[in-house]
Amino acid sequence: MPEARHGEVVVHYETEGDPAAPPLLLVMGLGAQLTAWPVELRAALVERGFYVIRFDNRDVGLSTWFDHAGPADPLGALAGTASSPYLLSDMAADAVAVLDDLGVEHAHVVGVSMGGMIVQTMAIEHAGRLRSMTSIMSTTGDRTVGQADPAVFPILLRPPATGRDEAIVQGLGAARAISSPGYPFDEDRVRARIGEDFDRAYHPAGTARQLVAIMCSGDRSAALRDVAVPTLVIHGEGDPLVNVSGGRATAAAIPGARLQLIPGMGHDLPQALVDTIADAIAGHAGQADAAR
């Protein structure tokens, strides 16, 4: 079980593909474990010649939990009256620690949702470690863009489940609410993954603290204007959790960034879009490497 260390934080990670191939670091979103990366997408990226690395962010999965910090206060964070035990900067440094543990000097990095925020922070604070960046279904931290559809709030803000069956029901409701309107929702597949993730490491308190970390990390827009890392921004036009305005703002903030909008895509990674997303990542990485 490979693990990297960043101070007192232990970061669990896994790899696939040829270690001699160009490294591609995948950074997952809010409350999601490394298992949330679809196996088909990972296989497609390996087939396209990458050494694929993924990890559990702090406070989820098998990486260090911060229960000693106490419960999160998202409403206080929103009002500016609560602090966070860590910020996106710390999570970006965790990702760099994974690269360090593997002896990887430079990597292509891809982040979804909160993971997009983390890789943006990597590009701001650790630019020398990135060969390219792909930010998917994410935003800049500017609260005037990337807002969630109010219709998803009641489903996403339910109290945490107290057991496996309840967690599956709640998870299915949340996954359906943010799924891609232009593509089928595979209930059986999602149900199985939620159950497996519950068995692996169910930790809703960590999700709440990650949310507070996002809120307390502020707006990256100004800092993104100085980013020179080759950047691709991918966003679904039907995203109900992070409105497409977040993707547009991200691309507008980063000099030379390319924006790829996908009709019918929501806040997930549908099976039907695996090749589209893998081709976009591979094409962008290849262009970045050619320009080095």
C-alpha cells in the first residue's frame, strides 16, 4: 500500500501503467475517494501512454483524517466567522508529496471539481512541478461564478447517513441530482460504487471539513492571471453543481488557457464521454510536451 508523507499527513496513492511513461496525476473532488475515477477512464489514459497516479485527498479514504480538529462549520465559513484546519494550499502540497514519493519531477495534472481547485493551486504555488494542467468541472473561488443550482441544495445538504443502506440511498439521490442530463444514469453501477466506498472508508466529517477548506481558501482569480502552465479547462454545459460560468471564468483568468465545453455533461464523468475526455487530456498533454 504505497503512501506519501507531508508533515504528519499520510497520503494513500495508487498507480497504473508504465512508470517510464509520462506521469499523469489525477486529483479527485469533494468527499470523493480515489475509487471515484472510472476504471474505463483510467484504462483509456494508460492506453494513451500515461503513467496514471491517483490518491485519496486528506480527510477522505485511506489518507489521514482530521477528526482531531473537530466538526466543520460550513455556515460559519460562508459568513467568514469560522476557520479551517487546512486549506487548498495544504492539499496541493499533499499532491506534490505524492510526486516526491514516486520520484516524479514533473507531471501532467488533472483535477475534477475540488480537484480542479487543487491543481489550480498547484499551478500557482508549485508551477515547476507541472508539465500541463487540466481543470475539469471546477471554478476559481470567485463566489459570483460557478454557483450551484438551488434545486440541488436540499439533496446535497442532508444530514450524514448513519448506516450503509441509508448512505447508498442518499448517495444515489445526490449522484442523480448532479448527473449529466444528456447521458444515461447507470443506477446499478453508481449503487455498487457507493457501497464499495462506504465499506472502504465512509467519512462524511472529512467531506464537511474539505468544504470549509474550499470556502476559507478564497478567490484564486488574481493569482491565476500569473499562471504560465499550459492549461485546458473542460466543463459540462449542463453542470448543476458548478455552473459552467465557473469553467469560463477559469479559462478567462489563465493566460492562453483553452476552454472545451461539452453539451449534455453535468457534474460527473459519464461512460459515454470517456474517450472524449481522455482524448482531450492526451491531446493537451502532448501539445504541452511538444512546446517544452
